[in-house]
Amino acid sequence: MILREATPLDAADIVGLVNRAYRPSSEDGGWTHERDLVAGNRTEYEQLLSLFRPLSKILVLCQAEVIIACVHLLHNEDSTTDIGMLATEPNFQTHGLGKRMLLEAEQYAAEHFSATTFRLCVVLARPELIAFYQRRGYQQTGEAEDYPIDAGVGQPRIDGLQIITLTKPAKRLAEDRSLL
């Protein structure tokens, strides 16, 4: 498997992967999907292309030429890097690729952006996903917001759906890498 930075030529493949991971059909899907909570695509082609800009990177993990996992990083002026769009091909979920991609994202942010803090948002109605991040050193900040309908990332299927913010100090990275 090869980890690399994505290019705009990868956009269509990444869109497909992300939508399969987050909103798969009823017969597909691993444990990380939100299909019962949110309708519609998680991302669109033009939306993904807009992520190719300074201080924004998408990392992809490839098996042969096929992208099987991805993660997006967006560095902010306050030395915080937002981590999002972490997705693994549903057939490969439970193989440790999500953990690996999260660690690779943190390492990249620390090395290339000098990030001091990693931040991510999770749907509050996904306690198993929140627990996944907490096992990796992320802590809830107490911030909660309504699901971002205007962001073009799908429509809630349930009323009052919220997202919460979790953060992790970059100094925990060396400790976490030793667990691999």
C-alpha cells in the first residue's frame, strides 16, 4: 500500500470513496456510515476540487492504483489543523486503515503545517465514532452545533442532529505513533 498526496486527477475516485463510506446503499457499508442519520451525498465533485488549495491537503492510501482510504487536512492560522473526510473503503473497514490514516494525517500536519492542535467534528448521534476518536486521544470541547445543512454535506434524516468538536494536542503524536 502506498500513501501519497492526492491531486485533482484523483477527485472523482475520492468522491466515490467518501460517499460509499459515509452514505452507502443499504446492502453496502461498514461501521462508520451515517446512512440512517443523513440523506444525500457526503461530498460532490466540485466541492472536492475546491479542497485543492494552499494549506489544504488530501492524503490517500492506495492498494495498487486503487484509492482505498483518504483524509483531508486544513491548516488554520491559529496552528490548528482540521482533520475531516476520513474515509475507508467499506470492504476494508475494521482492518486498521482508519487508525493508520488518522495517524498519518496527524504526522503530516505536525511536519508540514507545524500544527499544535488537531481538530475534528463528529455527528453527536454516533457514540461509537466519538469513542474511536477518544481512544486516540481526542477530547470533546463542549462545542456542539446544528448539522451544517448549508455546507452541502447531506440533509439530516432526524430532527435536531448536531455535530460536536473534538481536539487533540499535537504533543501526543509521538506517544500514539509508538502504539502502531
